[in-house]
Amino acid sequence: MLVYISEAHPVRKSKNRDKPASPKEITQAKNTDERIIAADACMKGLKFTMPILIDLPNEGKKDSMVGVVERAYRGKPAATVIVDLDGKIAFYSRGPRGVQPKKADGVIKSLLAKGGFPAGAKLKPKKPNRWEKNIKRFEERDKTAPPPTGKILFLGSSSIVRWNTGKLFPNHTTINRGFGGSQISDSLEFADRILLPYRPKTIVFYAGDNDIASGESAQQVVDDYKALIAKVHDKLPKTKFVFVAIKPSTKRRNLWNKMKRANEAIAELSKSDQRLEYLDIATPMLSPDGTPKKQLLAGDGLHLSPQGYKLWTSLALPLLGKPDK
């Protein structure tokens, strides 16, 4: 999904009336005060639901957001960068070429999921998410048999779907909300419907595998995970996350280095917050020569075998707390 902003000019206050602020006015902001004014104008004009900042153009210092963007675009000069206070790039333009789709895609997906671009901005129509049917089935199931709150939620892609949590964790009450092929941004998008209502005490989360297979960078995986954590902890500050490391597999062996970088970054992130756990299932899934252990994988070389799930279960169990059954 890619959403572009078109003809959605911010509004700047003047003494007599509101008038559209041209991109030139914004990019020529000279100091912090002017940037705050311009950011306020953007919030009103684009009807953002979160605070934003506008970095000065051509201010490619290492610690500035423009510097971050310029490094992401291999040194190409940034003309206009609008970011929210968490550092997410909401809009990036460099001269007549406008929005750079490859980088903007993941950012805008994340902002949409968090409500960053409501109907006030003129956007291309959003296509229905391909997981909508799956989510509706979960919701129908919840109406028929509402799951208890405050329990353990297993969330993520097909490795969660195939994890028979009811059988393998008989002493714990678990809710399985995996939907095969999904990415972290999908769990973020549907968190209001298949995560927050359960008010889980612990979320066992597996995703990132499909993200990288679809071309996303290791950093985008980390950023999307951070966005999911932020969304959950905004409403459920005590909820614990257990990130199941992206697994090595024979089918995606060519992507392992990128997956490993994402794992390492998330492992480091998890050290910064006692509510975050990193479950290293990757190391025990590798042979001494660095190749995935075939006995832990299904015949397709991607998903887990029963032996693989036995390993995952044994590693996850100590992180789930006291049994409740």
C-alpha cells in the first residue's frame, strides 16, 4: 500500500486571514521558532492527529532528521522533511521529484495505522487490507466466545498460526491471533481489533520474516516493532512483549544476514526496557556450520516441524510467568 499526499497544502496564520503556506515558505524557516509555527500550520492544514516538527532544509548534520534522511537516501539533499515527535518521517520532498516512494511507503503505512493521516489530508483511496477477512473471522469468534482478558496473546504471522498454543502450553490460558503471511505493520494496523481488546499481560510476537522477504530493510522491521510497542504501551503500559527472533530457514537462507541484523537490533532494544524480552530461537536452530537445522523445519524449508515447535515452546515457557490453570 502506498499513499501520497496531493494538493494538501498547510495553512499559515496571517494577521487578517488564513492563507495557504507554500512549500517554499516552509522550507525557508530559519530557526526553531519558525519551525514550530510551520509545524503548527501543518497540523491545522493537514489535520494531523499527532505533533510534528519540520527540520530545516539542507541542514545535513549527523544528528538532525535531515541528516538521517540524507543518509537513508545516500547523501541526496533533503529539501523538506516533516517528522512526528517519535522521529517517523511523515513527508519527505527533495525538489520537483517530491515524495520518495520507497522510503515513504513504510513510514506512511505506520502513520496511517496510528491515525497520523486522517481524512483531512487528500490521499489516494486506501485499498482494503488483504487480511480484513481474517480479522473479521477473529471478531466473529470473539462475539461467540469472548476470550478472557489479562492472559497471553500469541500474535504474528504463519509461525504463530501453526503454533498449537492450546496444546503446547496446557497450563497457561493463551489466545492465538496469527494470520499467515502478515508483516509487523499488519499487526500494528489491526491492533485495535485483535490485540488491545484482550488487554493481554504478555504478547508473544513473531513477525519480520515476511517483511524482509518482501524487501523491507532490517531498520524498517525494527521501526515497525517500535511503533507496535508504542501503540500498545500507550493503552496498556504494563503489557510485556516477547519478541521471538526471526528464524533461519533454508528457503530464505539468502536473507539471513539482513534478518540477523534485525534480530540483533531488537535484542539490543529489549535491554532498554524491562517490559521487553528477546527470545533467541535463532541460535539453537543453527548447525555449527551456520546452516539451519533441517529437522527443525517443515518440508517446505520455511515453516517449523513439530520438533521445531517443541524447541520454541521449551524456550518460551520460562518467559510466560506462573501457570494460571
